[in-house]
Amino acid sequence: MKHVLKLLLLVATLSPVFSESAQAKTVRYELTIANEKVNLSGKKSVDFSLTVNGGIPAPTLEFTEGDDAEIVVKNRIPNQEASIHWHGILLPPEMDGVPYVNNPPIQPGGEFIFRFKIRQHGTYWYHSHTMTQEQDGVYGAFIIHPKKKTINYDKDIVVVLSDWSDEGGDKILHNLRKDGDYYLYKKGTMRSWLGAIQAGKLGTYLENEWTRMGGMDFSDVGYDAFLINGKKDSQLASLHPGEKVRIRIINAGASSYFYVSLGQSPMKVISADGIDIEPVYAKELLMGMAETYDVLFEVPEHKNYELKATCQDGTGSASGWIGMGEKVPAPIKPFPDQYMSMDHSSHGGGHGSHSMSNDQPMDHSSHSGHQMSENEHSGHEMNHDDTDHSMHNMHAGHKMETKKESPKKVIETLTVDEIKAQKPTTLPKGKVHEVKLVLGGDMRRYIWHINNKAIFEDRTISINEGDIVRFTYENTTMMHHPMHLHGHFFRVLNKYGESSPLKHTVDVPPHMSRTIEFYANEPGDWMLHCHNLFHMSTGMARVVKYSSFTPKPEIAHLQHQDHHLHDPWYAYGMLEAASNHGQAYLRLSQTWNQLEARIETRNSAGKNFSYTDEWEVEGDLFYRRWFGRFFNIVGGGTVFDKKPLGTVGVAYTLPLLFESQALVDHRGKFRLELERRFQWTRTIFTDADLTWRPDQGHEIGKDLEYEVSLMYSPVWSWSAGLMLTERNLGVGVTFQF
């Protein structure tokens, strides 16, 4: 009898598990990544693009919480590896999809089957994590429906925002490494003295240059189109008055923040990064790359309402229409102020963004009466084989809506600062592991890093299972950085304290900070990175590694081949030809290392700036080692006055962006250089170069050399104009490549 009772008790205990397992269904998809020709910009067809099942964006995958996902990813790209990462999805680390970190890359002609339990619901997405494939078309929506509908609406609309270039991601990256300002000409966003004067901001312009910051960088790339579901303008849904829709908005842009607005009325935002929040009304959203927001919209009249996504730099937008009849356009977003003050306390790309102040609550202990389990705090369980009920609790909370609500408060631009969780998200008491992550970079050389080290220099952040892990991001740059942590949801500490929201990606505004924290109960190796594709590609990333986790031998072997550990070389060249002057320059650069070769020829001086038949030649072959944005040491050889000279020295960027260099040769002779560019208008500039060689005068007795130009440059690649040296005046042209 005793054994029978034990058996009955065991059956009663396990029956809910068996019941739920029996109800779970396997949902299977096949995704084929291929190289196909497309025309998304309307300007030309390109052959570098990558499609998934023949389309851009990739197909929308739909599941129900509790399903077993089985997704077959096939790589049909010739001579190129591929991958898929399931962004924001809680799963085992070996299913995360990051090649050389969690998974083997999918080889050409090969395939990989992803299998994992769906333990959450909400709006998510997926994309390639291989090189720049995300920019070239490998991205799509991943929608998970709840077991029980908690919000009343009639239809779902999936909105995938993206940016598109007819150049291709690999070429974009190479262009940026040539010159971080490469795309300013294409975008028409070159700052200038005349522009500052016309804007009444000359003082601010000079102040920004005095601090060597230059100005706000809204984006890096000049795109050819911005898209909603792969189109610049389209009808998303034809709806009748009174119909209510859930609009699932995903920013799948590779490097573009978007302002999103709908018609002329405030939007009711009900979810952020897949998790339901306290509803909030906003005129517009500022969406970082990889963020998702859900908006509940009831069509008020027999009209067609524009959902508009405008790139943060103001260079373009995409439109989708919801409804029928007369069109109701969304507000036109003003072009951003290129000459704004660098006082960042009042802006974070928009409105209301701020860092955590000292008097804001940071309650990390359990809250009496609202204590959440450890699994609810982190958003996932250690046991991947069981459905995570805590995720259901985390997402739940909305009651079925039966009446129309009026907004009590309308936010101008919604950011994470105004998002409140539906229930306390405080973490259990435990050891707190704090990590400061300083986000830095150099826009001119286009390198990006964390704590002054790119990922190839410092790959791993080690954490311990069971700790409360707190990351404080400090952004020292002039750009927004959307920071994403794989495999976890984290609290973003804001003014709501214990109700701070849970997210998987957080915007860190320029010269500001964000603090996030999470309960470390998901052993694995997980990427942490900026979701600007080109910032991640040039170093702004880490791998968060649990000390208790040991990857499978085949994955551990692959991790030594991780492409994140490589520091590739990029090339830049310049040719200058004038009637009195000629120069050729070639540079090869890594993150901190630089090789450069220069050869210069100048016409000898005659009387009254006249020309002679004699030309002087000099040249340099230098190695530079950079230490931060402003300082580098130099070593190499120089040819001057027909003599080869060993040379060493230092270079430093002075206030007002003057580039200075002090060199000494093996004879003990000095060479001092100073140069600066003056951008007068968008297309007219002056390059001023000054070289002083004490006691090394030429035959005419001059120690001082200079060149001052006045050039017209409608595009990045060439310029033409006047070139004045200390000897004569010439006319010439310059080519960059």
C-alpha cells in the first residue's frame, strides 16, 4: 500500500508535465539563404544581395508559446559561410546561432537544424551574424503568440524597418575604414563654416572643434533607400473604422535609428522588446537597431493612416499605410540640427533621454508582496527542456480591452526612460558583480571599442552563475549605441525603480550612461555588442562567459578561429597632381597599427613665385602606433635633400582639430608639422600644411615649407582647385581611393 501511494503521488506530480508535453507541437520551417539580384532602391539592380526563401526581408516565422521550434537553415551562397541568430529568443547557447561562438558556421551547400522550446511570447526577429550579411538582406520577423490572448485586437501587422545600400555591406565597411566621413558628401551633411554662420551657430561650431568632438554623428552610412517590409512605400493593411490592430514594429536596420510616427495622433505603445509594458502614449518612437515596439491602433475613421519611419539623420524615410480612403500623413520630421551644442543633458537623439541620477531608486532586493522568482527576473530557466512559465507571467498583465481609452499623458518621443514594467522586476538578494563598459571610438579612422580595447584584444567578460550582474555603459562618443546582450533579458534602471523595464537591447545616447542588470542563471557563452553592424564589425563587442560553462569540444575548437579575433588591414590611397606640386600617399591600417608611404615632389622656387625646370623629391615610409583618438608614435625612414634618414617622433591632435607632429632624424635634426582642414562650404575647403625644419634650409635659405589649397569637391573621391606653396602658385586635382 505504501508503494502504491508513492506511485500515485509521483503520477500526480508528473501529470502536468506529461500533459503539457503532449499538447506541445513542433513547428517546422525551412530557410534557404541565396545570392540573388534585386532592386530595392528603385535606382539599379545589384547582384551582391542575399535573400531568404527568395525575398528581402526574410519570411515571418510564427509560433505559439510552448511550441517546439525546428528550423532548417540552408546555405546556398557560393563560396560564403552563413548563419542565423534568433534575436531576443531564450534558448540554449548552442542554438543561439553566432558562428565561432555558439555554433559552427553553415558552409556553402550545407545546412543546420535549430531545435529549441518556445518559452516566451512577443515580437522578435532573426538575422545573420556572419560578416555584413545582415546589411545585404538576411533579416526577418519572429512572432510568438501567447497561449492565451491577453489583448483584444482584430489583426496583426508586422512592420520590419530596414536600411538599404546599393553598394553592399562589405564595400560600406571598407569605405568607412578609408575615411569615417566618407558618406557625408553623399548625404549632404558636411558641416562647414558657412553652414554654422547661416545657422547662427558659429560659436557652437568652434566650441565643438575646440573640444575635438567635431559634432553630433547621427549616422555613418549614406543609404539609397529606407524600407518597410522591403518597400519604400506600400499599403500595409486595408481596414475599416473601428477595427483594432496590433502593429509589431521591428528595427532591422544595420546602422540606422528611426523615428516612427502614425498619422497625426499619439500611438498607444503596449510592448517593448517583446515584453508587455504599462501602456504609454507617444507622438513618436525613437527606435535603435534591434529594438521592437508593439503599438495598438484602432482605426478611427474611413481614412488611410501613414506609419512613417524617418532615419535619425534626416536623409530619408519609408511609409506604410493602414486603413482605407483619404490619406492622413504622419508629421514630417525636421532635419536634425548639425550644429547643436554638445551639452548632452538635454538630448539623447530626441527628448527625455537621461542617465541614471544618484537619487533614482536602484532596488535590487526582493519587494515584499511582489517577490518574483529567480526565473522571472532573468526571463528564462536553466532547464531548456521545460516550458518557462515565468516568461508567461512576465509578459502577462493586460486585461482584455473592451472600451476605447483616451490618453492621460502624451510623450513627445518615447525612449526607454519612459517605459514602465507591468510588475516589479527587482532581483533577488545576492552577490552583485559590477562591470563598467566605456563605449569609445574614433570616427575619423572608424574604429570602435569597449574600455579602449576592441574585441580582438579583450574578448571575454567573465561572470559567475547566481550573481547579480550589473553593467554600466558609459558612452564617450558622439553616436548612439544600441547595446544587445544575447540569451538574456535585463533590467534597464530608470526612474520607475523597482518597475524598471526588461529589455534585450538598450540605447545608450551620446555622452550619457545606462545601467542594466540581470540575474545570471543562463550558463553559456553569449555575445554582447553594439547593434550598429559596422561598430560591432570594427570592435565594439565582447563575449559574456559563465565561469561554470564549458562549451562542447567541437565548439571550443571553433572559438579559436573566431573572426572577432581578427584585426584586418584596410587600404586608403591618394594622388595629387598640380602644376607646382605632386604627391602620392598610401596607407594600410588596423585598429591601432598603421603603415604609410608618401612621396612628394615640388617645383623649385624662381623669382616672384615663378617656375623652374628643377623639381625636388622627398618621401616618408612610416609605422604608427595609435594610443586612443589623439596620440600616436611614429618610426621609419625619410628621404630629404637626397639623403636617407632614420626618423622617430610623436603626433597629436590639438584643440580645433589641428594635427601636429614632431619628428627627429638620426642626425638629431628636428622636423615639426602642423596641418588642418577648413571646410568653408559643403563643397569648398582649404587644406593648410606647414613644415618647419630648423637649420635644414634649402639652397634659397628657407627653413619653412607650406601648402595652402582652395579646393572644390562635390564628391569624396576627387577635388580640384588652387594650390599655393611657399614657392609658387599652381592648379591641380586630387583623387582619393
